Amino acid sequence: MGYNPDLKSSTLLNAIKASASDVYKDRIPTATQDNLAEVGSAILSYPTTRNEFVSAMLNRIGKVIITSKLFENPLREFKKGMQEWGKDIEEVFVDLIKSQIFDPSIAESELYKRNMPNISAVFHTLNRQEFYKTTVQETALKQAFVSEEGFSTLIEKIIEKLYTSDNFDEFNIMKHVVYQWGIEGKFTMVEIPSVTNEATAKEAMAIIKEVSNNLTFMSPNYNYAGVHTHTLKEDQIVLINTKFDALVDVEVFASAFNMDKADFIGRRVLVDDFGGLANVGCAVVDRNWFMIYDNLIRTEDVYNAQGLYYNYLLHHWQTISASPFANTVLFVSVEPNLTAINLLPATATVAKGGALQFHTEAVGTGYPSSKVVYTHDGTDTVISTTGLMLVGKAETKETITVTATSVVDPLIVDTATITVV
């Protein structure tokens, strides 16, 4: 059953009855416009039917209201869906395979040697577990059956603030992913002029168009992991804040992406801000950059017999993350300036056969890139482009030095010391 606010309350009540238990069907009369009070009295006078009615109303009607009536998260289209089992999601990327020179003289000795693919992996884990609660007094339930409008009003009263609050928070959380990616220096930063007039707008659009075109070609330059990937025009999503959108004509923006206005609007997502990042005009990201999964969405209701009220709860658990393998470009009006790189952890102890995840912090102004190239001096140890170090069981060194070299400035480096046990 779907909820339509234009439907009569009697229709909604009968729809609930149609899928209810036999006890409910036996006790509750068929609803009409003239007997709503009688139906309400029958439902509320018996705890079993009252509880069944409330649960049906919350779980069946509420789920439809969220899709048709309430505030919608403008970024919700980038969610990946429901993660039914487990709390971790492993994302694996297989990079390009390097070509070799054909040489028949070494074929016999080289044929059966292994040539392992360049595989990188990251884990995205459950990191949001929140719930929302609202209360409805039993007197409000009784009043709902006085008129046709009362029942629909009650439904909205119970459901609306739960889901609206959740959607609004989810929107801000997803914007915070953008903010976190920026302050951690994980975007590819591209400077554009501050747009104040038509001339500066055209200059900015020329830079954005060049980057957009470059994204369609295989390259390691536009994603944080530094893997070889590309993003076709139809998969490029443009995140634009309201101020920048007001300054640049949509037609001009569309031309920068080699598409007509209608197609561009379909790939343009308007946000009020970038979660706190300053001097940002827009961002161009791969459609698959956001790694947002719903782990649990559940509504519950509980009746307090002493207080004669119901508490309605909405639980929402999510995995909130982003892919280091997806192309992401942030266009800013200040030049990023990198002064140092911090490699973390600076020291650690790892057992043979164990793993350690490194990450870097960029020091500077204008959200400089924290992207680095990892190297080490171990004998049986590997480290991925995303900073995951695997210490082999045959490692002979007791101390391994890991070096992070900035891709922006090779003279900027930091090291970590790993003790092997």
C-alpha cells in the first residue's frame, strides 16, 4: 500500500485492515466516512489491535511518505543502496599491466615466471549509528479518528520529523565527506580565477573544460590513489555551490562539458556550501566517488502504559566514505601551497605476516595535495598506492623505513620507522 495524502482516511484504514491479522479483522469494522470514530474506538480499546494498527501505520505508510513528501537529500542519488550483511566493504582496484618487449631468446626462462597484477584495496566500514525519537500521546490517536483530515494529519505528525531530520543530517554528513576530502588534501586541486564578471567566468570555464576533457583519458593524475583510470563525460558529476552557480550562466557551464543545457542540468548538483571549505567554486567528481551504504533503516514503536503515549523511533546506520580510486577535482580561487607532509603513524610495531595502514597529512594553505608515493627498504614487504603495508613472513629486517614523497614536490618527504617482530 502506498500513502497518498489525497486519499481518504477510510481508504487508508481499510488498507491496513486488509493485511492485518485475523484478530484485527474480526474486531475492527470496515471504515467509512461516517464511522471513523467507531473504528478508532474499536482499534484503541484493545491493546493488541492498537499496537498492530500503530505498527502498520508507521512501517507501511511512513516508508512511502519519505519518498514523496519530505525533504530529500540532494546528494542521495550517489548512495550505493543497502548493505544487508557485514559492516565492512572492500573496494578493490586492479591497475594497468605493464607491457614487455618481445624477445624469443628469453622466452624459455621467462614464460613460467609470475607477473602479479598491481592490485590496491581499501575498506569502508560502518561509521554512523544514529536514531531519532518522537512521542505521540494516546489522546492524539483518539482525536485522529474524528474527521477524514485528522487521520492523515496524525500520520504526517508521527512520520515527518523523523525522516526529515534524518535526510537533513544525511545531506550534511555527505557534505562533510567533501569537506574532509578537501582538508586532507585528497582532491586534485586546480586553481581558477575568482569569478566576478563575464570575463573571469569565461576564463574559469576554459580551465574547467580542459580538466573535464582530460578526465576522459586514462591517467593517474586525478585520483588520490594514483591509479590509472578515467571518467567519461556522462559519469562526471558537477557539484556547485549556490554562489558560484549564481555567477556563471548554465549555458556557459554546459558548454564547458561539451553538452547541451538539459544534459548538463542532469549532472549538476546544487549544494549550499562545501561543508566548510572556503574559496571553492565547484567540484567535478566521478559518479562512483561517494561510497555511501545503508546498513540499517528500521522504525520501531513502543507504548508506555503509565504515561499513555507512544515513542516512535527511526534507526539509521550507514557506511559513510569515499573512493580513493575515483577521479575528483576541486576548483579553488587560491593557489594551493604545500610546505610539508606528515606520514602517520610515525612509528609502529608490526608482526611478520601483519599489515599496517598509513595515511598522510598535508601542511600548507589552500588545501594542498597530500598525495604521495610510498617506498620502503624492507626485503619481503609491499606497500600499496593507498598506503597499506603488508609485512611478509620472510621479512629479514628488524626495522623498516617507510618514505612518503609528495607528488606535488619531490623534495617534500617524511618517513616512518616500523619495528618488525
